[in-house]
Amino acid sequence: MATNNSNIASKLQAVNNNISASAAAYNRDVNSIQLLAVSKTKPVSDIVTAYEAQHRHFGENYVQEAVDKIQQLKDLSQLCWHFIGPLQSNKSKFIAEYFDWMHSLDRLKIAKRLNEQRSIHQKPLQVCVQVNIDDENSKAGIAPSEVLAFVEQLQSLEKIQCRGLMTIPKAGVSATEREASFAQMQQLFTQCQEKFPNFDTLSMGMSDDMDLAIKYGATIVRIGTGIFGSRN
């Protein structure tokens, strides 16, 4: 079911206001923080409403659902599509063809496939390396100790450009534990920035921990229910 249209616009404004407040609280430049509206499971009409409210960056988790939406909305030329879900290697061609960003890269095999499948007529695919910051067996991502070596391996791939790191911290933990995870991500990010050019993106923080993520340097926050309401 589509969300009430005016509701989406007002919720977008509220989230942007919260980002501005967090940026001010932690002495961050608000223009360095991008809101990514997570539109998975939501209808095209909701995306159009957000677009009409001047929002441009949308995140999708499911390949086929996302491709259908991207094809339907191809006339909205300013849309920027981010893939933020886990990716099976046999679906990589869709990411290479349709998306501007991928946040969940954690295997060299996938990186090489994306590089081969990205058209020379497209800009390089912008990618973030997913880090399993809390060492969860159930979660994708590479270990923090492997990040620098993995990013180094991506540097020779001409049609993908590694821009930063992404993480999804462990759910249901204390604020102190969550803060420790974000602090470790910020440290990793700084180490990468010192070594790699173009490294400017730290994708972390969702509806319940956005403020804390901004405190620790997030440059992209991923908000779904806070904009579009509960998932169907």
C-alpha cells in the first residue's frame, strides 16, 4: 500500500531536520551527510512522491524489484540508485547495468564480475566495502582486519571505484556497544582515507541510530521506515 503522499514529504523534511540537528551537535558540515531513502518493498508511487519533494538518492535491497522500479522510472533522469542488499554473483550483471552505487561489496569475485559487466559507456560503478564490524556469523561483510588489503585489490579495477565503507552493526545491543562499533568503523575509514584517493564515504546509521552514526563520521545514512512507514 502506498504511503500518504503528503506524509512522505513531511517525513523527509523531518529526517533532514534531524540530520541538520545532529550535524550541528557534532560540528559536522550538514552538506557532507547524504540521506539515502530506503525504498525496498515500497511502490513506485512513493518514490515519485519523494522525488517531487526534491529527494534523489534511493536504496534498494532486492535485485529484481529494484530493476523493475528503475525501468519504470527511467525518465526521472536525476535519480541516483544505490544497491544496499546482499548480492548473489549470478545477479551481478543487473547491478553493473542499472545502479550508480553498490554498498555491499565483500568479495573480490563479485568486484571482478561488476568490473567486467559495467559498460564502458557508463561512469564507473561507485562501491562501498561492507564490513562485518561485530563479527556476526549471520551477516555478510569482511573482517575489519582485512579491509585495507581488500580495498587495495580493488584499485586496479577501472570500471568500479571504491569510495568507502558500509556497515550494519549488531541489532539489539546497548548504546555503548553500538557506539564502540561506530567508533571502530570511523577509525578504519580514517586509515583507508590516508591510503586511498577518492575515499570519502562512510555508509552507516539507520532510523534508530542515525544520530550516533553522524557523531562517528557517517556520510550516508540509510532511512526507510522513517520516510515511507512500516514495510508491507
